[in-house]
Amino acid sequence: MKDGTLKECPFCGGKAKLSNRLVVDGTQVKTVYHIYCTKCLATIAEYDTEFGALAAWNQRISADK
């Protein structure tokens, strides 16, 4: 993830897309980020940083346990 690339969807192998939106939090306006699959629409929670969203999406649990 060093270069900020997104892994494929862990559920269907579809293409992932980074999205952001503005949120009003009291008197502050902030940008939040989330990632979703363009094929099956799987998504993750919103994060305060682009890096946080990328890290969460790209995290995988190893099958070797």
C-alpha cells in the first residue's frame, strides 16, 4: 500500500473506489473517506484520513492459521 493503491474487493474481486464527503460536526466541516466495491457494493466505515481508509480496506487476514 506504499503507493496508495487499493486491493481488489475481498468478497467478489471487484474494483475498489475511494470516495469522500463533507460532514458537518457541530460547528466544524470535515472531510471523511470510505472505500467501496463498484461490483458488489461492499464498503468500510468512514475514516478521518485517506490513509486510514486505504489501510482498513487493504487489510487482509491470512488464511494460514
